[in-house]
Amino acid sequence: MGTSRKTSLRIEESGKRVRAYLGGHLVADSTHPSLVWEIPYYPTYYFPEADVRAELVEDGPGTRSPSRGDATAHTVKVDGAQAPGAAFRYTELPGLVRLDWDAMDAWFEEDEEVFVHPRDPYTRVDVLAASRHVRVEVDGVTVAESSGPRLLFETGLPVRYYLPKPHVRMDLLEHTDTTTHCPYKGTAEYWSIRVNGTLHEDLAWSYRTPLDESRKVAGLVCFYNEKLDIFVDGVLQERPKTKF
């Protein structure tokens, strides 16, 4: 693990080849990108200037960062496609260019497309079959109960209990339009839970077609530990405190 040249900002070089595309055209291609932890939860890719293939047209000052210094914003132009304000240079990270993730059409780590944000090299996902008895309650009403859960362990998050749909009171669940995306698990769909005349929004989710590292939870239903009661082998679990 390294630090930047002049600040305590967490930064290290990645060993992956990383590419970014806009309008089907290559914007950047590097075998030596840097991972910069702008926030604690996951890193952002920064490219060496020499590995940026697109034209960067200066727009003016960007938002100053306490750790990265003064910013200069640039419009990204490549073969007729452009993204205003999608590239940044920072005074404390000389020689590096940050591309806005959402402004690009596609990102690749080696030859695999990656979504949402870069994978954190220090995050691991393990899915284990278990014989623990798991019971989920909302306002004192049992909404799921199973002795065959899958336990998902993800670095920095509480254990998640994924239960087969036949073990879930799906009659109490109401499908919503909410979706979320995870670079380790894929795209999740959500349900609200109605009990005792009250609708509790987006308490449960499932991955129909999860990514490879999480494929063992495909089609199973999980519930927010933070927002309801989960009993494991008869013991009520403490509700964890997370960003959710």
C-alpha cells in the first residue's frame, strides 16, 4: 500500500490492464493505472497522462479536494464523441488523469467488463452453504425461515443471509422498481414487506443472475440486517450499523 507524493491520500498502482471507452472509442488504456481511495468504501482509477488516447480540452477549475488539491476539469473528445467535464487533473497527483466513471460508456479490467466502480483489491466475497436455522421477523411477524441458507461474507459488511424463495413468505413481499448494482454481485431487484397494515420499503433483495463470484446466491432472497430482526439458531442478532 502506498501514499501519494505530497499527501496522506491512499493510492497504489494496480497490476491490471484497464481501459475506458466513450461512444465505442478507446479513451484510455493502461497497464499501470493507479487506484486512489477518494472515499473509504472503494477506489477510483487514475490514468498516467501518456495512456490517455482521447483529446482533453480544458474547461476550467474544478472542485478543490482537501487531499488531492486544486482540480482542473476537461472535456473528453474522441472520434466525434465527447463528454464535458469528464476528466480531471489534480495538483497533488501530477501526471495522472481521473476519468468520471459514469461519463464513460464502458470500463474493462483486462478483458472483463466491470460495472459500478473498480473492484477493491482488498474486498473479498465468499458464499457458503450453511445448516444454521435463520428466521426473519418484521414487527413480530415471521416473513422467512430456513435451515438451508447461504451465507455471504463480504469484506467490510455484515454477514448476509440468503434464503430460498420457498422458505420466504412471498405473499407478504411486494416487488418494487428499485434496482442496485454491485461490481462483485451484479444487479439486484427489491421487495417491500407489508405486515400489520404497514409497508416497509425495500427491505429484501435478490440477484437473478449474479456475477461469477456470487453465483451461489442466484434467486435467493436476502434481508437488511440493519432494518429488521434476524434470529440465527434461536439467537436474535444485533442490528449492525452500516452505510445502509
